[in-house]
Amino acid sequence: MMAAAVATLAFHLSIRPVLSASMEPTYGPGWAIITRPVPTASLKVGDIIVFTPPGQNVEYAHRIVSLTGPPAHPVIMTKGDNNPTPDAWHARLASDTTPEVIAEVPFVGRVLNALGDGVSRAAVIGALGLIVCVVGMVWIIRSGRRPTRPGRASKVGDASAG
């Protein structure tokens, strides 16, 4: 859990729940997708990105089926893998970076949906990370182990100790 939190911050990753079946079988409702920002100019046909289509107020994660216009701010057409035809909109990507889907995780989206808004999610993820840290520190302290340096004996009185 802690590694996931560190990776999320270090690599600017985002985790989003999947709400519809439009991208099945790639991923479906109840899954979570992990995204990272990439330069918009580097996008290509076949990439799955997260964007807000014109006239909409929710994000979609769909596959790019066409790119036209300047690479820095292209106009895209998208399609859900499970949809028979491309989406009706043509969306201009105005930002210098665009979230690209880099991984899918089954069932995690259900938990994210249950947590509600971003503040609740962040609080729960932070609390879980804190719990893991505290449990780990307690385990280390109670085990009484001390790290040894290479070439040194681990027991007092050992004849090989320098």
C-alpha cells in the first residue's frame, strides 16, 4: 500500500474508477484504471486516454481512433472498445499533457466509488498508508533486530568480530 502511495506521487499517477461497460473487454465497471500524464503531442491512434468530451461534464476513458490538426493540440475521435461505432464528438485536446491509461486493476473501482469524492479517497488512502507505516515500525522495534554491516558479526562475542 505504501509503495503504491509513493509511486502515485513520484510518477504523478492517478487512479480512477470505471463506471461503464464501454471499454469491455479491456476493462469494465468496477475496475480501476491507472493513468499518468503524457505530452499531448506524443499521443497516437490506439492510445487510451482520459478526457472530457465537448458538451460533457464527466471524464471518459476511450481509445483514440483518429488524430488531426497540430500535434500539440490535436482534434481526436475516440471509441469505446465495446461500442459499435466511434463516439459522436470531435474533441480538441487543449492541455499540454493528457492522462493516458497505463494499467487496469479489477474490482478496485468498486471501493473507489464507495468512498465518494476525492477528499474521502485521499483520506482513506492516507490512513491506510499511515497504518502500514505504524505496523511496520512496531514490528521492527519489537523484533529487536539490528542491521549489521557487511563483514561484521551479528552476535556479540563471535570470534570473527573485528
